[in-house]
Amino acid sequence: MTSDPCPNTTDADCADLIVYLARLAHSGPGAARLSAAQWTALRYFARANRFSRTPSAFSEFHATTRGTASQTVKSLVAMGLVERRSNEADGRSALIDLTEEGRAMLAQDPMADLRAALADQPAEARTALAAQLRAVTEALARQRSAPTFGRCDECSHCAPHDTGAYCHCTQAMLRAEEMGALCIDFTPKLRSAG
């Protein structure tokens, strides 16, 4: 008796749909200007907090080797879309910032169509989808001993403060505008069983 290669079709369908959706989102009108990895890097460096805008943090976010991530960053530097600057907190690494050209390129991000399609969904559906995707991402990251990225305002390391929050991990104050940024040191807050 042979085992069914797809014992739970719904799980297989969901996984296939997620992968297809990601590929479809990367194939928009402006997609040809950069590779999928370059678009991912540009988005990442635009959204990452000041502690997470390093090539090694991007390699973990993109689930790739540091060498591959470094090559992606080098290509973006060569195109004038990002710039490297020394990391004053850690002299061994560089921080990556978008240039004006990088911000202009990001305005043509093919992912904008996916964001618009999501925005067209009812708010309750978007909230439920985000919660489910977050839970699946966290479960798979734990299984693979990979970091789980998230926003500072959803992190257990952050303690609210008048002007933003104090991050216990980096031992630094975060400004209010940094609270929606992605962080490599993210640890999800415990969710109440509700």
C-alpha cells in the first residue's frame, strides 16, 4: 500500500497558494527592474530598524547564506539604490540605508499590487489572515531554528515609554516612528488565550 503524497489536500493547497502568491506578487510590471532577491532586500532595508539593517540580518530574514546576501547588497550598492555606512555600535559590520534612488525604485515595487489586493479584503479577514500567517511563520521558524522577524511594537523586548519604547535587547530607546520597524531580535509577545 502506497502512502498518499498529499494526505491533507487543504494543507498542500494552502502551501502551494502561498508560494504561488509570492511568485505572482514578484511578477508585476516593475519586477523586471530587479531580481526577486534585490526587491526583497530593498524592502527589508526600508522596513528594518537601525539595529537590523545589516547584511547578516538580511541573510537571516531572506533565509539565505551571508555570501549570497552580501552579493545582493553589493549589487544594490553598485546600482546606487543603497549605501553602506560604518556601524558605530559594532565596527565589524556595516549598516545599509536606502538612497533617494532606492526610495524612488521602491515606489515602483511590484508588491504594491498585492498590498492593494489585501487592502480590498474586509478588515476582519485581513486581521485573521495576518494572525494565521504569523502563527505559521513562528511555528516553522521554531522548527528550523530560524529567527522570527516582527515589528518592535509587537515585541516582548519593548517596554512602552512616553516617546516610543525601551528595547531591553538592544538596551536602547526606540523612537515612536521606529515602533513599526522589522527587527532581527524580535521575540513575540505572549498571546492571551482568548
